[in-house]
Amino acid sequence: MELRDFKINVPDGQIADLKLRLRNTRFPASLDAEQWDDGASLAFVRRLTDYWLHRFDWRAQEARLNRLPQFLATVDGHDIHFVYQTGKGPAPVPLVLTHGWPGSFVEMEHVIPLLTDPASHGGDAADAFHVVVPSLPGFGFSAAPAGSGVSAHHVAGLWLELMNGLGFDRFAAQGGDIGAGVSMWLARRFPGQIIGAHLNYIPGSFRPSLTDDLPPVTVDEQAYLDTVAAWSAAEGAYAAVQSTKPQTLSYAMSDSPVGLAAWIVEKFRSWSDCDGDLERVFTMDQLLTDISLYWFGHMLDASFRIYRENRLRPLAFGPHERVATPLGVALFPRELPTPPRSWVERVFDVQRWTPMPRGGHFAALEQPELLVEDIRAFFRPLRRMSDPL
């Protein structure tokens, strides 16, 4: 596999076009500009737009991100963008970190140095990892799929080829959101090559078998299923659209940067541990760097379509199917509905299940130190299962 060095360099014309579109935004009306009950607050989106137009410096963000060692590689016909940082320690374990939507590889910026060089950040050098952070196909600077079928199941196969191409026959996996689904598929499909999978989210599509010869649903499990149903009715419209009509949605989001920003920031507010105050957890620059990656990528249809692909290839399991790969889960309190441990243990060998004191869906951004410590702790006893590097 040939690695090509990569540096972000958005053409000046695209930045000028973005500013023109921001200046010409036609905002909707609102019954109450401050409230978020109907969706993204008009007052906040106006302020975000003004910041994006007059204060946000994409070139400064671009220069910072370009300090990360970035590469492109062609994997099974897909041009995949990824960050690859080698570890500093006696025997670093290779680890692939996978982001989700509406995140990006930028989510992992703060956890990469903690994982690769723990001794320089108050940790033990024996906990070091070689870290690979790919951008999902159609996200960031990874090319959009040329055809259908690129679900989390398919991405798991791409990540296996990528990691093997980097020289890692056995490796660890970690992820949240879509990245959790990719990590679970890696654990399920390639148990001989995955030493363990650590998650900070359990995908809603995860379904163990519930045939008559298996234990019935417990009270806690039924409560979880009821919570999921209520949450989907109140909060799941975005997923319903992205998983059924992604192309239609992409016209609006590809044409209006403010429409895209509103679609994304509402999720950052709803899913993070911010108590309604988005800027308590994220800066405007953090939000707009992520949003700008989606805008400049020109692949919004692909970033939505993976929801449809995952609906068509859900993480469903057959009767008595078991996954031998060890699984660890970090439970952040403001995460989306999370099943009880018994639900996951119907299929997986859950070796670590850690309630966290704070944090939400965007754990790597919100609480990088807590997330990293749990990753280190989960993989510490599994390191002996990794081939010597």
C-alpha cells in the first residue's frame, strides 16, 4: 500500500465563495429567537454566522491541523485520508480510532498525543499506542464512495486492509457514533486480528437475537427499548431523513453553509454535556472547524448516505451468535440512550463497563483525558495478545 503525504489546502476561491454565501444568507423567522425547542436557535445561528464571516480564520485552523501527520492511501479502490502518529514507548499497540457524524478526524486531535506519548502527559510509557485516525469514506478528505453498499460493515473491511497495509497484523479498535459501529463490525468480522474493541457509544442498530429459546427481555432491557422509542420519536428526525432520503437533504446542505451549520450545531448542543450552554463545552472555532470540513469537502450526500447504508446493513445478530473479541465500554452520562450491560453481553464478551462522571456523545472533544484513561485501562491486560512490534 502506497502512502501519499497530505496537507490541507482549501483553494482561496472556495473560501471566498463561502463568505459570499454567508453574507447573502436568508434567515427564517422564529417564534422565539433564543429557544432551541423547535431546533437550532435563530439567535445562536445568527451569532455563529457573524463569527464565521468576520472572525473565524480557516487558514489558522488549517495550519494547526497540518501539524498532524496526514496521509492518503488507496484502499480497495477508495482514497482514504488518515492521521498516523507513531507511539513512544517500549511496545506501542496499534489502534484505529474512528469518528462519526457530525464529527470528523478533528475530534481526535486532543487524544492523539495522550495515546501516543503517555509519558509526556503524566502517564506510563508502557500504555503507548500507534494511532491511526481515518476519515470515513465521504467525510473530511476521504473520497466519496463511487457506489452503494459502503456501510459500517464495509468500512470495517477497509480499516482492516488499511491497518494491514501499515504493517499491523493485529490491532485495537475504538470509536463512538458511526465509529462504534465500525469497531463492533471489526470485532465481529475479524476476531483473529482485533485484540479488543473499546466504545463510547452503542449503536442504536445493535440488536441481539431474541428467539424463544433465549432469555426473555429483562425489565432494564425493556426500559431501554422504551427509552429508545421515545427518543426516536422526539429526537430522531435527522436520522430518519439521512437514512431514507439522504440525496434530497444534501441539496439544501450543499447550497447553504448556514443551513449546514444549523443542522450540525443543534446536535452538538443536544448530545453534549453542556446543560444547554453550547459554548461552555465547545468554542466557536471548534464548532466551525468541524462544520467547515463538511462544507469544503463537497461530499455531504455521502456523509448522509452512510445512515441509509447502515439501515440496510444493521448490526443485527443471529440466534446464539457470540463475538469472542473483548469489548470495553465507557458510559458518558449525557450520551444518547445506552442499553444495560446485559443487552450487550447477549453477544459480546464485555470485559470493562465504566460509568463516567461527566461528558456526552463527543467524548474525545468533551473529556479527552477521561476517555484516554479508560482506553488505556481496557487495553492494558490485552497488550500481551498483540504481536510484538
